[in-house]
Amino acid sequence: MQQKNPPMNFDLSPEQEMIRNTVRDFVDKEVIPAARENDLKERFPKELLQKMAPLGFLGGPIPVEYGGAGLDYISHAIITEEIGRGCSSLRTTLSVQISLVELTILKWGTEEQKKKYLPKLCKGEMLGCFGLTEPDAGSDAGNQSTTAVLKGSEWLINGAKIWISNGTVADIAIVFAQTDKSKKHKGIAAFLIEKGTKGFTANKITGKLGLRSSDTGELVFEQCRVTKENLLGEVGDGFKIAMYALDNGRYSVAAGSVGIIQGCLDACVKYAKQRQQFGKPIGGFQLIQEKIAKMAVDLDAARLLVYRAGHLKNKGIKNTTETSMAKLYASEAAVNAASEAIQIHGAYGYSNEYPLERYYRDAKVATIYEGTSEIQKLIIGSSLLGIKAFV
Ligand code: CAA
């Protein structure tokens, strides 16, 4: 697999280093100080998005001609990673906005759709969401119950989507619907549906373990009429569009998870040097060093897996398997790092005085959304064996 790929450069370019410093500075000054309060109040931080837009953080990999920053995928990962270090709720908003919505419109949209939506999305004038998941279509994304029926020149959409990040704050939704059940996944179509379209409502979902300052909603379509101009790609392309989007979304989730591990490691190294027990810093105890060493190795491994997938994306090489590897490894390692970081901090780690309990609550969802860890393992296994695991 690797032999076919061009060599990967392990050094970041001066531009990438500068991007990391700029985002890190922004995260330390703006994101981290607000994260605890926003989490406690379950408050969606729209004002942070408005501050991020002029810095180019809302349209990193989108070409400049469509309002983006025209960055490569490693730079995109660096931005996502740093935001993830600060607040996974905000990172989730960003992942959906850029990776599931903007990049999908960029790849599958008509020139008119790209010009209409991308500049506004990159400027934060519009937020987007991705309506794939349904009550009975989670891992089995091809089993869509939402229907789209062509009536003259209009499509009539009926159905419901659930667990949709940015669901109630989004101005535009990419919505997947079945046009012909007999064709199974080949009957699915994707639509761009704007907030305010008659027959389209969104309701907030609360009570989440983590990601409490991110917005999660249910989208409901009742006799919702859209025109042929709302179709994204061709009828029947829907499933491929969803999978393409998830190849990007999973990359972003993986990068965000790297940010969580980095945050845990930074906190643990600092605390283990300060905290005294039995007359010496706890960092002097081998059992603490073992935990910190494991965290550091996981951080490097996860980051390198992300950058490898980003390198393939930069080259335009198919990267579904490598992206799944990065998402699987980074998200599981983030859960583990957050758990161990709490352990190292003892009772302080269990309290929201430190960000570790939030990291822990936020990390878990990365092993679930945009494809569970089990789905990532099956994607990797199927690709290695050439045997489908889903039939
Ligand atoms: N890119 C492009 N096309 C792809 C693709 C990819 N990565 N993966 C598959 N396809 C194509 C295949 O080539 C195939 O095309 P043909 O029909 O023309 O041959 C077609 O899609 C079907 O592929 P499979 O037979 O492999 O599909 P499957 O049904 O067996 O399994 C799956 C697919 C991997 C299980 C998939 O359903 C999946 O990823 N499930 C998880 C869904 C998921 O991640 N949901 C997350 C919801 S979004 C979310 O969480 C957003 C949020 O708000 C945070």
C-alpha cells in the first residue's frame, strides 16, 4: 500500500508552523478561557465562530476563489487539532462546517451551488449541518427511510434525521433521502435544504454526556418541497456523497482527538512536576511516568496517522482506509488519555476545576460519531481482506 505512495515529509513547512502558532495563540486566549463556562451552561459559542472566520479558520482547505484559505490538508489538521485541544464542542462545529459540508459542496456542487454557499460558509455567515443519520440508519447509513419523491419540477421530502451536529443552528443542511427503495443505496439522493424552507423544522437534543456547548438536533421534513436546483450531485449519488463526506469528517474527528491527547499530556506533565506526595513530585514515581509515556507515544502515533491520511489527501490518493485508521486510533487513544489524565490528577481531575473531566466526556463521542470504532475496524478489515463485512 505505502510503496505506491510518494514519500511523506515529516517536517512541517514554515507556513504550517506559523499556522499552528496563530491557532494555538487564538485557542489559548479565546477558546480555553470560555470552554468551561460554555460547557456548564450548554451555550453554543457563536461569537467565537465570528472571531475565527476572519482568521480563515472556517474555510481552511477551501480554495481562495470560493472564500476559503486554500490550505493543504496537513494545515487543516493542525487547525482542527489546536481547536480540539481547546474545546471539542467548538471543534465539532468546525468539523461539520468544513469537512462534512463545505468540502462536500466543493466536490459535488454545481458551480452555482459552490458560488452561492461556499463564501458564506467560509465567512461564518452561514452554518451547515449534515443530515444522514436516522433513528434506524446509524451505522447502516444506506438504510435511509427519509424519502424524496419527484412531483413535476419539485421534490417532496418526508422523514426525520437524528443526532445532527449543528442541527438547530445551521442555515443549510445536506440531507440524504431515498428516491427508490428497490435500488437500495443506489437510490439515495443528496439535497441542499435551507433553514426556513416550508416543511423543514429542527428541534434541539439535550442531555448529552459531553459536547455540551455544541448544538445537536433532530431535523424533521414534512411535505417539504425543494426544487431540482437543491439536488447535490445526481439522483443515486447520495450514498457515495455521504461516504466521501465521511472520509473528510473522520479525518477532522481524528485531528480533534489528537488535540485532546495533547491537552491531556500538557496538563499531566505540568501537574506531575508540581504535585508533591511522599515528599517528592509524583512525576518521580514510575507508575506516573508509565502513564505519561503511553500518552506521549499515543499522541505521536495518532498525529502521524492523521498526517499520513492528510498527505494522501494532498496527493489526491484514495485514503478511506488510512483515514479510518487515524480516526480509530486517535479517538480511542483520546478516551484513554483523558481517563489516565484524570487518574494522574486524582480528585482534582474529577472536578471541573481542570479541563480533564470535560476532555473525558468529550472524547467518548469521537469513538461513536462519524462511524463507530467498530465500523472503522470493519472498513479497515474489509479493505485488507477484500471481503465485505457488511453483508
Ligand atoms: N467514498 C466513495 N464511495 C464509497 C466509499 C467512499 N469512502 N465507501 C463506499 N463507497 C461506495 C462503494 O464504492 C459502493 O459503490 P457501488 O454501489 O457503486 O459499488 C457503495 O458506496 C456501497 O459501498 P459498500 O457496499 O461498501 O457499503 P456498505 O453499505 O456495505 O457499508 C459502511 C458502508 C462503511 C458501513 C457505511 O454505511 C458507513 O460508513 N457507515 C457508518 C455511517 C456513519 O459513519 N455515520 C455517521 C453519521 S454522520 C455524523 O455523525 C455527523 C454528525 O453530525 C457528527
